Amino acid sequence: MNILVLEDEDEKFEQVSAQVLEIVPEATIQRKKNWLDYSRAVAETKFDLILLDLLVPRSARDSGIEDHHESLVETTRDYHSKSFKTPAIVLTQHSLNEGDFVHDLNLVDINVIPFNDHGKWREALKLKLLAAQPAKKFDVVILCALEKEAVAFEGLTDTWGPVTTISGLICREVRIGQYKTVIVRAGRMGLVGAAVTAAFALERFEPRLICMSGICGGAAGESEIYDLLITQSCHQHDAGKWSTKGFKSEHYDVQLDVDVHNKLIEVASSKAMSSLLVDLNPATSEVPKGCQRVSYKIVSDAITSSGSAVIAEEGKTATLTVGQRKLTGFDMEVYSIYEAARHASKRTAFFAAKAVVDDGGKNKGDSFHRIGCLLSAKFVAGAIRAGVSDVWEH
């Protein structure tokens, strides 16, 4: 939050700035001590909030205090000013008994708050600060359906913020390389929860990239436990019509953008992706039956299917392959993420990378979830660092 403060008295400025930073610790405060410098600042820079005293020197060369209330609106609400829409607060120790002056200021979003020892100005300023905070924007949104999928990123990012609510979404702010990133957890599993969460995140955060990390099921014979599936094309397997003859599906699919897909193939082939198993320390129960150790392959052209119901019956996944030349895996959310990004008002790159933890046969249960979440998170973090969000800037 970028705040401009016009105040020539050091003691008053210290009180005001301390209150601002208590409410908005990350705020950037720019101070001006005279009217001329203030006029230049509001004209040249867009601020989120303006705090000012009207009794200040005219310029740095003048020591005399002048009352600038008559030129306040003209200067602050000049249409050529970059801050002409910015809310402003006059914090004054002096009475402004000028008839309708205060009322006229309110009409142009300039409020007058008496600055005194009673401290009531603090609460008034707090309310204004909270109301004036700009919407947060992020370079990248990582969407996870489960908390375990989100927590897997701890230790893989450069910063790790607390869980907090931003614009109504459950978020954790992090930084991955140069990219300001937010991990968003869907309110619940499934296509609907993912679609709502993704649509809100795209609208409110305006990212250059939205991606999904986590775990999924694999199609028997096409993928093994811990294989990392990068969904090139995804369809919804539970869209269609039930009749007396059974279920007849309607086939809709969404594909990755060619440039994004090519970049992900490049990332998957890099040396960094050959060491995803480092520091995983698998327990005996985390090694798939029939295997001596944990291993994986990256499937960069996976064909996957999404639906709102969990498929838990052995052999049931075979029914999903009807009409499909090659189905690699299935989950409950990817189709929604791809569709939401495809329809976003701002062009946004998107992809999903999920690790198989259910092969539709002898390997079932939750024992593979930890490593699956970590493998997916490591790949996604690596892809973000490699600049997948920048593919359309070149």
C-alpha cells in the first residue's frame, strides 16, 4: 500500500506513520513537508491513500506556515493528477470552521479528522486504511484441493507466509524466485469447488499463470504410482445424460496452450527434474507393492479426465477409457481449472501437474499421498522458477 503523508511537524508525522504501520505493516510511506512538493507528488504518482495537514509551508524555501485549504480540492482532484481518485484524509489540530467547507470535501472523498490527544483519530484512520487497501495482485496462483497438497510446498519457496483470507479465499502468500505467488486452497474437493475458487482467483488476483498441484488416480496400464502427469488435454467424464439404457457421456475437452506445453516439456527434460526424489526418505509403506524402491516418470503429454465423484472401485477406471485412445489418469478438479483459465477476461497461462497415488488396482490407500504431494509440488515450483508464466512475453 503506497501512502502519501503531507506533514511538516516531526512528532505528528511519527505518530501518524506509527499508526499506519501498525494497521498495514507492509505500507510504503512517502513524506512531504510543504505544499509545492505535495502538489508535485499527487500529480506524478498514484497513491492508495493521502494523509495531509493543510497548515504547512508553501515550499522548502519558506519557513512560514500557510493555510492551503482553499487550493486543496483544485490540487488533489485535478483530473490530470495521477492520484485524482485517491481517497484523502485531512488530519488537522486546527478548527476548519468554514461553513460548508467540510461537507464539500466529503463530496470529493476528502474527509476531515480532528487530530488531538484523545486518540479518536486513530480509529477513524484505521477504518480508512482498511477500506483503501488495494486489491492484491499475484504473478502466479497455485490451486490445491487438499491442505496436504498445499503444505507440500513448505521448504520449496523463498518465503512462506501464514494461512490467511484474501478476498474471501483461503490463501498462503509465498515467493518462488522472482514471482509473487499465492497458494489457494479450494473450499472443497470436486469440479464445482475448483471452478468457483479458480474463477475468483483469476478475477481478483489477475495472475499471469494459474496452475494446480496435488495427487490423482492413474489409469491401469498407462501410469504407475508416483508418475507425474502433466495434463496436455483434459475432459469431464461425468458430463452427459442418464437414461434407461445407462449413462451416455458428452465429450468436452480443454487442451494446454502450445507455448505453455512446449515450455513444460523443456522443464520436464531439465537436470533439475531428475532429482525430485532427493530428501523424500520413503517409509516401507510408501514403496508400491512389487517395487523395491520409489521411482517415477514425468508424462508431459498426459490425457486425463475429471469428475466430481471419487472412483474407488477396482477396474472401474476402464469404463472411462471408452471413446479415449489413451487415458493416463483421472482426478476431480483439473478440467475446471483449465476451463476457468480459458474463459478468463485476462489471458492467463495454465497447467496442472499431479502425481499418481492410486493405480486402479493393487495399490490403493493413503500411504502414497505424502510423496505424491511432494513430487508434484517440486515440479510445479521448478516450473514456476523456470518462467512458465512468461511464455507469452517473448
